[in-house]
Amino acid sequence: MEKKDTMYYRASQTVSRIIDDEAVIVRLTDKTVFVLNETGTKIWKLVCEGCSAREIAETVSEAYGRPVEETRREVTEFFQTMRARKLLTDHAPRETAPVQLMEMKRRTSYRPPAIRLEEELSAVASACDSGHSLEPACRAVPATCTTLFE
């Protein structure tokens, strides 16, 4: 169970964008791409806004009309998964790059927070035929080939 005031932070070696209600996160150390589902994206946004684990669990619980304790357990498991993948840390960063955030929408159907996709960037790039560079300045998603990071 999370302590009342536990804070998590975006790991310094990550960049992210929100596209169509999904957070797309790149772990720069090995160029692995992660795509979060809608609930995971909501949590990512709240982490980036500086909310505590308790505040995040309460916000998600309220947004979906779910019991706080059950939501807190699922959010805690999600934080553990994100930390294991080195996307979150509990150490305050020296400084972080700005994160493009989305407007939160109230949904009626709840899905536990999850990483929906985990893929090495080289695999993503091979599916993109638009000629985008793989340099840090440009990375593309194959489904729409929309440039994510500038």
C-alpha cells in the first residue's frame, strides 16, 4: 500500500506525448516505446502535474466511480510496473523537460491502468515508410506515422 504522501516523478531519461488519449513514452536509454491505456495515461498526466500517489488514486477513483481502496491497489501495482521499467522514480528530478498534457475526460467504463504496448524504437521505425529519421530529434509511430518528438 502506498504511503499517504508518496510522490513519483517522470524518469529523467524519458520523453512523452499524449496522442488520442494515450501516453506515448520513449525510454531514451534503450529507445523503447511504451503506450499507456487511457487510465494509465490519466495517471501519467497526474504524475507530471505533481500529484501524490494518494491524490492520484482518489482522482482516478472519483473519475470512474470506483471504490478508493480497490483503485489505490491497482494504481500502486501500476506504479510498481512503471518503476520496474524505469519510467517513474520516487526521487525528485533536478529538472525535467515539459510534458505535453491532455484534458482529462470523464469516462463511464473503467479499465485498470496498463502499459498497452512496449516496443523497441527500431521495430517502430522499420514499420514507418515515410523516411523519418531515427535521430533523437524525430521518432514516428507506424499507425499514423505522426511525428511525436521534436
